[in-house]
Amino acid sequence: MKELTICPELVYWGQVKSFSSHILPLVSKCKSNEGQVSIFSKVLVPILLFSNDHLEGLPDRLKEEAYVLPKLVPCDCPYAMSEIHDVIKQIFVFYLNRATNSKKAEFNKFVKHELQRGGGNLFKYIAAADKKFLNVHWGTHSKDAAAKNCAEFLSEQAEIWGKYWNPKSDLYTGQELAIEMRFLWNAAVENHSNIVFGETQLDEALKGYKKRL
């Protein structure tokens, strides 16, 4: 694949959006205090001076609004700041979508090209996908990713799976479940194969293993 390329428009409008996102809540609390609104929105003045240099490929409607942005700050009311933020966000989303679609098309082309060559460079992506289900972390796999620690995650999982192995029902009591589980355990013990794995078996298994440990 090609080396990572950075879209200057995406980086620039991402920074502008970050500023705007932090300012908007502060401005919203000012209500009718025009002085405070003007002070907060003035933060955007220096960075928006370069907005006209980062409009490549932008649709005409957004481009026209982008031209006006430097003249709209500082503003003196929360509504105006909200409108400015909305335009900034639209421009950022446009460049984000463009960059995303470009990378998708590039990766699609890369996959097809590698498949024609035998797919060697795709193995790392295939291996990562095969192992992805093993990467379970309580911070990302809990309900709504809300677990604060491992204990919360385990408690949540016990509750989720408990309805299957410990159902709350008068028709299926814990005692009956224990009897059935004991029955399954006994059946497994009685019918298992006696597998012996000792030094001899280990030596036999290692005969065909060529890697150096």
C-alpha cells in the first residue's frame, strides 16, 4: 500500500472544529451577555484567517459559506455562534468523508492487486481478523462500553449469561439445574478417552517441528 498521506484540509478543519466545539458550550451559557459571547468567539479569529487556503474540492454552497466565516467572528449572540459551528462541522464532515472514501477505494484496489499476486501481503490482515474475537476487553466489550473495571464487566457477563445456565424460573429450579449438570459431568467422565501425554509423546510431536526455540 502507499505511504500514509495527510489531507491538509481535513487536518485544518478538524482543528477549527475542535476550537468551535469547545467554545459553543461556553457561549450557550452566556445567553444575552453579548460581551462574553464576543470574547469567547474571538478565539476563532486567528485560525479562520487561513480558511480560504483550505477549500480545495469543497462544493460551491459550502465554499461560499466558508468565505464568509472570517467576517462573522467575533459574534455577539449564541445563535450566531451555533450557526458558525454548524458550517464548520459540515465542512469538516465533507473532508472526512472524502478521505474515508478515498482510503476505502485505495484499500479495495490494493486487495485486488495482491490477490492477483497470490495474496501474500494480505495474510497479516487475515490473521488479524481471525484473532479479533480473542481481543476482549472490559472497556470496549461491556454493555455500552460502560464497565469501569474488570469486576463490573464480570458481573455484567454473569447477569447476561445467567439466564442460560441459571435461569430464574419456578419451573426450572437451581436444584434441578445442578442435577442435570452433574449428570452431564458424569457422562463426560465415563466416556472420555484416556489420553496419555508424557515425555515420549512430546518427543514424537516435536520431530516434525523445525523452528528453533
